[in-house]
Amino acid sequence: MNEVIAQKFATAGVWDLEPDQKSFIHAGLRCELRRGPVGAWCGYVGVDEAHPWFGKHYDAVVDGVPPENATIAELGVMSALFSGQDIDDVNRRAPICLLVPCHEGLTYANKGSHIEPDSKLWWFGFDCSHSGDLSPKSIISFDDDVYRDIEYATAATRKAAEAISFAASNLVREAA
């Protein structure tokens, strides 16, 4: 009789030593890390109804200017290409995705029922399964693909939380 063994990932690697989720608070915001469908990390930052971005899509144009020190790798090539034309330097407005550095830009904005089913938060998120990223469940990879581990995903989520928190506090100061 042949025995079938369920494999969590396509190959063994450092990902086998990591948990599949992580929760923490940073910059006053709830942060969650979860593995996506291909085993790569996804980072999420939750905002409540008091945050000016609550309920907004990540490509919504809001008050703010992109951070000067953010790289294309943090904002995402696709965001820069397709949302870059929406930057309004005169009125200091830009799409949310260009205001939040993380890994390859924001790719998620929603209630996040898969993150926390009863949550009243609105979640902004990103994933670490882009071109050049090594995904644990992928059976296809290239020699120069890089696995973005839990430390990397945590740092990217913290950076996103700081930008999202700053946006809210900055808008409150400007309104006062």
C-alpha cells in the first residue's frame, strides 16, 4: 500500500521553522501577518472608523505626498506606473498606495474577513509573492528569487503601519 504524505510546502526551507501567522501592535495600529495561497507572507495593517482612510481602496486619492525616501520596490512598480499620474503636487494629494511603503506596494484594502472574521477594522495589505520573490508552495522558481522571511515581512508591515498612522495624525494636525 502506498502512503500519501501531505506536504505543507513544495520544498523544505527556512519557512518550515516559521509560524503561519503573527499579530502585533505597531504605531498604534493592529498588524497581522498571514501566509498567502502560495505560502508567501502577506502583511496587513488595520484602521478603525476614525481613520480618514477607513473604507477606502488602496488606489483612492487622498491628502498627502509620497515619501521622498520611498523606493519603487517599496511602492510597487505597478502602483507607480498606473497610479503615478494621479499625484497632485499642487494640492498635495496622491493615491494611498503611493503613500505607504511596504513590499512592492499595497495590493489589498478591505474588511479582511479572512484576517479576523469579526473585525470592525479596515485592512490595508501587501504580499511577498511578486516577481523575484521565492514562494514556498511554488514549484517554479529561479536561481535569483529571494524568500522574504517573517523578519522581512514584519519590518515591511511596521513601515506600512508607520506611514498609515502618520497619515492620520498629519491630517488631524492640518485640520486643527
